[in-house]
Amino acid sequence: MISRRKFMTAAGVAGVGVAVGGYAWTARNARVQYETLVQETWRHTPRDVGAPPAPMLEWVRYATLAPSSHNTQCWNFRIGEDAVSVLPDFKRRCPVVDPDDHHLFVSLGCAAENFIQAAAASGVRGAASFNTDGGSVDIALEPAPLVVSPLFEAIPLRQSTRGEYDGKPISVQDLKLLETAGTGSGVGVLLLSGRQAMERVLEFVIQGNTLQMRDREFVDELKQWVRFNGAHAATSGDGLFAGSSGNPSVPTWLGRRMFDLFFTEGAENDKYARHVRSAAGIAVFVSERDDKAHWVETGRAFERFALQATALGIRHAHLNQPVEVSSIRPEFAGFLGVGGGRPDLVVRFGRGEELPRSVRRPLDAVVL
């Protein structure tokens, strides 16, 4: 993390002047704008006794609270009378970090799982299938007994917490719940909690991160999705809010200049070392087949894992470098001993403090 003093000192070294009084006033307004949007976004639908079930549009709102790579929110929704389709939005793809759209389809699975959990809480069962022609996740709906699960209750509380954790172990009982939640059709999850295995994963993370940091196109693509202050995040409704990683909010023009100073190979590798060593464990999601249908299933399994972790008070965040860099992935799969399976996601978990939240685009931007 970058302290405010370090950040602003470096700004002075770089010869960048800031009108402190004017920016402070703007920053306060930006903070209010951001915090208002966060409160409107991360909430449950009010449920009064005897009130009718939430409409399908509200289930879509829950779906949009799912995670996505770089918080691109790479999805659209088509609502039918007794079905909904979650469609890929290829305009929001990340061709450098995700050239085969793997993360994009994983994200569709995350959104579909949230939708299914929300529908169940209104007495509607959702059955998801992957449409190979259109690349959508089609969810057929039918009446069913109402199920308000702990996973549904956790949806507005879940976040990708990109800070350090407390390093304390997770109980065997809780690990079993995480493993059960993270297992799906053709998708399994490996939970690594031994320090030797976690250090080996860290080696893969640093190897992958080093290659990514030396790729100018990767760095430029990532920078395009960083939102350097609350107003920037609230206006765009997407992207990686700097505050969610514990960084100070600064004007966008300054943030873009400072990004190149602080986002360095050494600093990032040191950060990931702290993150792994403060975690209770690492979860690796592996699919039996390397195709879009299984990537969607991976997303659903991961989202259940994330919601179960949230319900248990456990934080999580991604360490996907070993699966994003194609030259490293086969060796990583060999380390895991998964045979012909594809390692899809690498996720650290543990207990830690909540950080500022990301935001979401309005429904009228994603419903066709």
C-alpha cells in the first residue's frame, strides 16, 4: 500500500503541484458522491413481512454485485418471461491479460450464481445452462420453495479484499464448508494451507507478476481500469478503485502520473509476498476441461466459495498470475498434480479488515 505522505511527497519530487485547498474541497464532494453510491449499491432489497417477492430486475441487481476481472462488469442481461440470459459484453474485454476471454466467462458464471441465489430467496429456482451458439448463460426459472441461504445473505457483504490478512489459521470445519461451496460440475477446488505449499505458489505468483510487469501493454491496460478517486469511480461505475487497495485518493491526472512511479516490479512482488504470507491459505480452482462452459462453472463455484467465505467472516482476493501467463500455467498445473485439468483461478483467503468498496454501473446500462 502507498501512504498518503509517501504519495504526495513523490508528487512533489516529480515536480507536480497541487492546489491543496481546492483539491480538499473537491475531494470531500467526491467522497460524498462515492459513499452515497456505495450505500445504494451494496444493500439488500428491503423485505417487509407479507411483501411480494422481489421482481426479476432486483435479481439482476444482485447479479451485478458479482466480481469481474478488473471490475469491468463484462456482462449484459436479457430478461424473458420465465428466463434470463447473462450475455458477454465483448466491448469490456481485456485482451492483454485475458486474451482467450477466460476471465470474462468466469465473470459471467459469478453473475449467474448471484442471480440464482437471489431468485431462490424469492421462491424461484434457476437452472443455468451454457449456450454454445451465443456464448450466454441461460437461466430457466420455475416456482420453488423459498430458500434464503447464508450465501444469499452474504451477497452485499462480499468484496475482494486486497489488503493483508491476520495470518491466523482457518478451522477444519470452515475449510470443509469452503471446499463444499467451491466444488461444482466439472470444477474442483484445492485448498492449500501448508506454508511450504503456499511459498511454492508465491514463487509462481512472483514469476508471473514479473513477466506481466515487464509487459508495457499489460501495464497500460491495467492503468486504463484504475479509478484514482471516489468521483472517478462513481462517474465510471466500474474499474479498480484505488481506495479498495488501501491507496489514497488523488486527482485523476496526478494518479496517472504517480502510477508509473509506484507500480513497479519490485514493489508489486514485495506486496504479493506480504499478501501470501499473511493469508490463512490459498484456493486453486481447477476445471476438468478447458472450454467456455467449464469457465462459467468455475465462476459459479468461485462465487459460492466467496459468498461462503464472507458468511464465515473470511476475506479473499485473487492471485491469478500463475494462470494468466500461459507460459507458466502448465508448470503450475504440474505442481498441483491436476493432470489434464486447467488451473482457472488462484485465490488467497484469511481474516482481515474490510476496505473501501468498488461500485457498479446502473441497471439500465446492462439490461438489454
